[in-house]
Amino acid sequence: MGNLEIKIRKLFKNRLFSHILFWLSYVVFHAALWGSYKGEWELAFIDQAIYLPVKLVITYYTIYVLLPKYVLKGKWVSFAFLLIASALTGGTIYRLITYYVEYPLYYPKYLNEPVLQIFKIFKGIVQIYPVVFLATTIKILKHWYVNQQDKQILAHEKLEAELKFLKTQIHPHFLFNTLNNLYALTLKKSDQAPEMVLKLSELINYMLYECNAPKVPLDNELNFIKNYIEIERMRHGDNLDIKAMITGETNGVYVAPMIILPFLENSFKHGVNEELDKSWVYLDLSILENTLKLSIENSKSETQRLDDHEHGIGLKNVKRRLDLLYRDDYRLDIVDGTKTFTVLMEINLKKTA
């Protein structure tokens, strides 16, 4: 049954078969419709067959010449002129077929009428154009559908390209800051430098090989965050109070990679200030009913401004990535207090995981 369905689908996708089926359906329907009035089925089918060629020519001229070359290009004056000309031509040919083919066979008493009459020509136009309008409507709808599909594909490709570009910006930005941290430790000849190198290698491994998918396990992302926090702890030692609390069931939860790091990195970057007696950064992450809730709070001096926190590549990029990836399924609030700076984020993972 599966192979039969595939063959049927391929058959209907064949243009020649689709066109033959369309015209066959049209002839059968109209012949049955007109034949049912007087029971003259044979005459009705012959009548439809006689006039079919002129309907075919006018229909295909309209959908393959007038529509693409004039309507879709906005050449309305030329289109109107050619449409009227083709309609009059079709109506005239229809009248000639009536007079020289149908009348001799079935209605010889009408042969004494003039061959060309304006009324009869317009009657022929009325007989021709219902099927022309039907075929044109189908063609326009098909064109619109294909155009919409192309737009969706282009939009998706543009989105993917933009996301990849944003990620390539985040990675070097993060690595630059982390290498600065390592450089600071080597200058101090700290014994923690080798451990930081190990942590840094784990971070790089994650960025290069594990976070290329659109979504990654939250556990992997949290392990990445923990390694980053340890690096910052090594760098600042007792000068910085770091607290991280993670609650809820994280197993089976997926998030966009590198979506938390820029906020955390920003807190460390601006939360440690020589003007403060004690600097601190607090992270609280919870998973509750398919909702990820994140709170990152850091100390700040009264001279720091919100612009200081929003300056740079990382934070701007993560906001853009949130817009692209989660759209209406996230909320982000940034609170710039007198002595604290807080980032509050919620992501609905039910629709996006």
C-alpha cells in the first residue's frame, strides 16, 4: 500500500497528467451537466469536444503568456489590451466553430444567419472564459504558494545564518576574556594556572564539539557554566563572593547553547569593582513546570551605569538570539539598582525544547 501511495503521489505531481486530468474532469462535468437537461448525452459530449481546442488555446495563452509576462510584472495596460484582443479572437473562433461545424451537424436551420454577429461573439466569450478564470485562479494560487514556500525557506536560511554569525561572535568574545584571566594568573605565577588551563580546555571542547546543535541538554550547559565559575573563582579568590544555586529536574531539558553565559560573564566583568569593599555574584537557576527561571545578581558601585553593563558584543548578541530562538516564549528583565545589577530571565521550554 505504501508503494501504491508513492506512485499515486508521483503521478499527481506529473504536470502532463495533472493537465489531462483537469481538462478531462472539465469536459465530463459540463457534458454531464448539459446532457442531463434533455438527456442528449452524446450531443453534450460532442459539443464539449468541438469547442475544447479554442478553450485550451485561450486558457494556456492567458496563464503562460498574459499572467507571467504582464500581470505579475505589473504591465496592466498591455495586459488589458491583450486580454481584450484574445477574448475577441477567441469569441470569433468560437462563433466560426459554431457556424461551420455545429450548425451543419445539428442545427442546419440556423445557417441562414450572418456568420459574424457581435452578440454571438460575446456569447462565445462567455462560454470560453469560465474555464480560463478557473485555470488562472489555480495558477495564481500555485504561484502564491510556491512564493510563500520560497520566502519561508529564505527566512529560515537567513535566520540560521544570523544565529551562526551571532555564535561565532560570542565564542571569540568569551575566549578573549578567559585568556585574559589566565594571563593574569600566569603573571602572578599562581599554582592555579594549570587547573585553569584544564578548565579552559574543557570549555573550548564544549564550544567546538558539543554546542553546535540548535538545542543542547541543560545539564551540559550547566556543567559548562560551573567550569566557567570555577575559573572566575580561581582568578579572584577571596576578593569575590560567588554563590550558585540550581534547583529542579534538569534531566531531559534542552536549551539553546551559550544562552546563559553572556549574562553571567557580564556580571563577573562588572560585578568586581575596586570601589567596593566586597564584590559578589549570585546565580539562581530553577526548572519548574517546563519553565527555566534564571536570576543573576551582582554588586556594583554607585558610579556604574546600565550602559556599562550593556556595552560589548556578548549581551547584545544573546538578546538577539533570544528574540530569534524563543520569540514570545521568553521574558527578560534587567534591573539596574543603586548597588546591585540584576538579570531576570524566564524561558518557556515546553514549546521550544
